[in-house]
Amino acid sequence: RKKAAVLVLVLLLLLPTVGYLWANSRLNRVAALVPYEGRPDDQPGTTYLIVGSDSREGLSDEDMEALRTGKAEGKRTDTIMVLYVPTEGRPAIISVPRDSYVEIPGIGANKINAAYAEALGGGPATLVRTFEQASGVRIDHYVEIGFAGFVDIVDAVGGVELCPEEAMEDPKAGLDIEAGCQVMDGPTALGYVRTRATPRADLDRIQRQREFFSALIQQATAPSTLFNPFRSIPLVLSGTSTFSVDEGDSLMDLAWLALAMRDSPATTAVPVGSTPTLDVGSVVLWDEARAEEMFAAMREGRPIPESAMQD
């Protein structure tokens, strides 16, 4: 009996460790946080660069037709956000407009999403470096997810509740929904965060992206998900196989991200100054004074002041 009890105890201790190591090994890893001359030094607080890519990897022709994704080759990013956790105080989710006009190493002045475009020679490391050099804020962790993973994760948690203020219809994004709070499945949620068929186009979309990401984390970390094996196991399988993280990141870093997201983070965006049309098309120019106020707080580990917040 004593031996049996010891064996049970050993198994109880080993199983969570083995499960964690197995799940951690399933994460895709990319070289995103690479050294370069002039990179910002370590700073107080913690930053996660969160990227939603339009990679079709893992989608069949039927999937692409159903999700209205098209068949574009390579990868670009529709979503760029920074989760910032100050040393004390409230975390913040900061949207970076994909049309932000910045200087991109090796590419030149362009929209920030061009830093990620494979066709231009960009990628995760170029995107990280571009944001760091434009803001002076060091990125500590990198998280990326593509279309296929997006849909699988939403469906794994049983959908997410989102609350559009108006009915929305966009055939290009496969979206046709009524106004009001509703639980959206994976394909519907994907259309909701992709559509630009609203008056402010991309600026409206980044608000929906923050709303979605907060709702997803809340649902994924809810007891109804964590203690339900029919949801928690598919979530682990989907999440660990479809998330890409930096080579130095681990499943524990994703857990800390989830915990910070549950701490009612403020939602904001890099302050916008103007939206002129330049040689690369319609772009977003940051409000230099307010953006610097935001980035200075992040560099110093302080909460972002209200005066630097952007809807």
C-alpha cells in the first residue's frame, strides 16, 4: 500500500510537468527578438507584441472559400497590438494602426505592416525592430497567430461574446450580423475583426480587434473553459500548435499574458495625428507629442497617462 501511495504521488507530481513540457514543445518558434546595434536596453515593465497574420497556412481551398480569406501568398499582418504591463498599476492593450507611416530597416519609409510582409523581405524580426526604433520601447515577448489558428481557438472555447453597436454586413469578410451582444463562432469572429466596411475603416477595426482579444482571453481563462475537458483540451491542442512565439518564449509567458489580460487592461491606440495620402497610399501619422508621452511612460515602466490615450 505504501509503495502504491508513493507511486500515485509521483504520478500526480509528474503528470502536470510532463503535460506542460509536451504543450510547450508544440509552440511554433520564430526568431523575432534578435540583437541589433542600437536596440533599446532592458526597461521596467513588460511588453508583448501581438501580431495577427493573414497567413493561409493550414487552410484548405474549401476553408478559404468559407472564410472569404482569398488565396494570397506569403504573410502580411492585419493586427498589431502591444500588451504593456507596467511595474505597478493597470496594464494596457495598445493598438498600432497597420497604416502607421514609419521608417523600416531595409525597406524604407512605409506603412508599418510592410515591415512584416514577406514579399518585401520583412518578417517578425523586422516588425519588432521597426516598432522598437520608432518608439524607443523594447519588446520583451512576441506572439503571432494566423487565420486558421484564430478560428480554431475561438471554436475551442465555445465562441466569444461580442457586442456590435450596429448591424454589420461585409460580403468580402463573410460577415452578416445583427446589432447587440451575441456569441460569435470562429468564422464570424474572424469576419468581425477583419472588416473595414465602417465609416472609420481601419481605425474602427482596431477597436474591434482589442474588444475581441479581451473577450477571447476572458473566455479562454474562465472556469467554464479551464475545468471543462471538452473545451480545455481542444484549446491547448489548438493554441499550442497555432501560436508562434519568439525562440526565447515559453508557454509560461503566454500564461502571464493571459493573467495580465484578465486584469481589466485599459484599451488604447498609438495617438493619431493625421491620415494623409502619400506615395504609399493613405497612411496614419502619429501625434508626435502624445505618442511620445505614451512611449516615455512605457520606457519608464509607468502606467500610460490618460492624456496619451486614444480611442
